[in-house]
Amino acid sequence: MPALWDISPPVHAGSPVFPGDAPFERRWSWTLGPGCPVNVSTLQMSPHTGAHADAPLHYDPAGAAVGELPLEPFLGPCRVIHAVGCGPLIQPAHLAHALAGLPPRVLVRTYAQAPVDTRTATLVEAYLDWAESHARTGQAGRPAFLDEVDAHSRLERMEQALRACTLWLWLGLRFEGVYGHVDEVLALRSALNDGIERQLKGKRPLAERRMRRSGRPRS
């Protein structure tokens, strides 16, 4: 059975954008607490944030919007051409070595490793959300990572959530009675440790197995 590779990186406040374009931003409108039963946030970002395909409308006033495009052109054989360290502007000469016998799809790799230094900034953003809820309601609310990540998520997301669990538990010791859901956080931390160990040993995560069964990429 052919494999499908999901190339979508998680989008966060530090995701690279074109100079002058709107970066990713999330603002919490409501957070779980004694007076609110839900978490609701507002997202703002350029449509060119993270992995994306430019719609014809981007270049042509009469072109199709991305929601009108069929999926078939985006699924199939692809060649990844390395252009790491070539500077901010990729030139044809940087790709010339790999242009013979091209398949219908081409990806250009410009990073040796995807930027990861913004994970800490993401954690700080979460902490600020908890602190704001603490100031407004006296409770930090329910941490979003409890419902967003499990032991079968991507390795990067599990590592980030594990840091968040540790911070939450430490804050719970510092501010008694404010950072609740301790049993759930402890259980998740244990599950994440197991999931990280499993993936590092080379076992496929559940998300990948589901993707293979359904034949569709998962974000």
C-alpha cells in the first residue's frame, strides 16, 4: 500500500511568513472556568502561513479561490529538491541539478531542519493565557493541551505538550487551588512519555496508521 506523507507543519506564533505579511496570532475570547463552559479563540494569519499552495486568485483577479481547487493535483508522486543554505531567494541554478525526469510535483527544501526555537514562545503564550484567566476568574481554567494532544499525536506536538504539562504542574504547586485538572495532566504526561518513547523506537503513530487506512493526509 503506498504511503502518504503529510507535509503540514504545526502553525504557531513563530511560523515563518513572507516579510510584511501577517503572522499567526491567536487571541482567547472565552476560556473554561466557573462562569464559562467553553474555550473560544480568534485566529488571525495570512493564508500563506505554513505549508500551503497559492490559489490562482493570488495571481489572477479572475482566478479560482483555493477552496474551488480539486484535491487530485496535490496527491501523487513528488520530488524533494534540496536548496538548503541558498539564501532568501531560490534561483533556477539552485535546482538545475535535480530537474531531469521530474514527476508532476516538486517540493523545494530550504531548511536543514524546520525552525523549532519558537516552541518556547508557544509555551509562553499558553502561560500568558492561563495567567490572564487566573487574574480574571481566580482559576487558570482547563488547559487546551488536554484536549488537543494524546499519545498518538506527532512527536513534535507530544514534546511540546509534555513541557506544558510540567509547567502546569509546577504552577499548581506555586498557586494552590488555581491550576486544577491535576489527575488528568498527570495521566497525560505519563501517556506522552510512553508515546514519545514508542515513536523514537520507530513504531508508527496511530495518526499515521489512520492516514494510511483512510488514504487521506491528516493535519
